[in-house]
Amino acid sequence: MITNLPEPNEFKNLSIQYLAQAIDHIFKTELAISPAALVSSFGDLDEEWDSRQGVLGNSLIMLFLSIENFFKYEVSTQDPLELLTDESRDKIDSPESYDFETLYLLGLDDLVSKYKKIDVKSLSGSALTMLEELRVSRNKFTHGLHRELIKPNYIVEVIAEYLTDIWTPTWISEFREVMLTEPLYGLFNEDEENMQLLQYYKFFEDYLSQRKFKKLIGMPLEGRRYLCPHCQENAIESGSVLDAKYACLEPNESDSTEVHCWLCHGYAEIERESCQEQSCPANVIYPTDSYKLHTSNTCLTCGSEQSN
Ligand SMILES: [Zn+2]
Ligand SMILES: [Zn+2]
């Protein structure tokens, strides 16, 4: 018999922690080399990365582990014993007891095959190709002589495809729970998390095409983007250099009177009036709000305050 069977969520938690590390290896290294990346752009440091292949290799390995544990999670929700290799499965009927942790588990290829057999789960051809290429790159890095340079944009693209097509945009709320935040002046927990996520959004947005970025965070592909009055208030309050421009009209129609934010997932009532700034053609205004110091009565396109 087999004892000490795992809970599926243990694999999911591992997967998220590895994901956070895969991202942070690139994100934090770029910020350390060039703190201005937050204002200018991430992803402009190709030469710097040539001499930091070890960091990218670690990121790649963490990403592989994240994906492997994601599939372990999915397969174990059916039955944790499904994770065992054939040899280890022989122990199931043994009179002796074996601790699950001491047994051999399936590798990524077999996990993917089992995943595809679960009802309603499927993987696109491009996702399968991505997984195969990742497996090869990771093997080259762990066993090889590192003859080929790894580029950060390759890893970021794979992370985005994994999160968009395999995990789906629910990854954000799960990621939030393991994300490490630093205390920010005047903000509470969830707002601090949003400000940390804002930096990750900027990171992904700089690396990816607009279309891929929007799919990654679940935002509609069409339609203008607006400042979120809640997140922008927090961004200014905490001294961020970033604009929290991840809100869209909800519904996405020309006469809508509400915006929905894809960072905090909050809503805000807005007024459809022309911005008083001459150079700004927009007509989405956040009305007077005595709870907000910075975004009360402002245009959600250019951020300028409106006179009454
Ligand atoms: Zn928001
Ligand atoms: Zn304006």
C-alpha cells in the first residue's frame, strides 16, 4: 500500500511558486541592472543577458518545474496514484507500506498524455510544440555545454503562452496569493498587491505584443484603455512612476457609463463628457469623489483634473 498521498493543491502551490521565481529571475535582474526599465522599457538588455546566462537558465528550469507541477496538479485531481510510474504503481497492492514521497513520478511527457485524457482538457498544437521546445531547451541547459545563448524574450513568450493557453487568465488571482509585496506607504494589503502586479503587467507588456499581453490578463482585444480611478489613485499615492491604464468600458460600447479594471478587477461609474484638455479627444471622466485625492474629477485618458 501507499501512504502519505499528496493533495492536488500541494502541486498547484508549488507550480505558482516556481512560476513566480521564473518571472522574478528576469524581472528583478533587469530592474537591478536598469532601474529605469520601469519608466522606459523592459527587454532592452540583450547584451547584458549574454553574460547572465546562468540567471536565464535558472528561470528556464523554474518555468519547466512550474509547468510540470501544473500538470501534476491537474492529473492528481483525478487520482494522485495516476502520477506514479508503472514500477511505482506495483507498490499499490503490496502488503508493505510505501511513502508516496519516496516513489518515482511521471515526467512531463507522460503527464501531458494523461492530462489530455481528462474530459474537457485539451492542448492546442502550438502549446504542444511549445512544451516540446521547452523540454529540449531545458535539457540543453541542464546537461549540455550551453552552446546556444538563451534570450529572455524566449522565456517570457513561453511563460505567456503557458499562462494564456494552458492555465488561462485565472492565473492572476492565484499568483497574487504567493506574490511577495513590500509595504507601501498608505496602502493596504490588496492595494499593495495591485501595485506589485502593476509592475509585472508593465514587464509583460514591454516584452509581448499588445494582443498577447491583453490575452494574458484576460482583457478584451478591442477597445480603448483607460486609467482605473482606484488603481491610479494608489499608484500616485505610493509614488509609482507607472500609470494604471488597464481599465476598459464595460460593456465595451460607445455609451457605456462604467469602466472595469483588469488589474484590481473593480468597477467605477464614469461620466461621458468631453475632456477639458484641448489636446485630449477623450470623453470618459471620473466624477468628483471625496475619497480620492488624486483621481477625483479627472479624465481617465490623460489624467488631467477637470474644472467644475
Ligand atoms: Zn483598478
Ligand atoms: Zn483628457
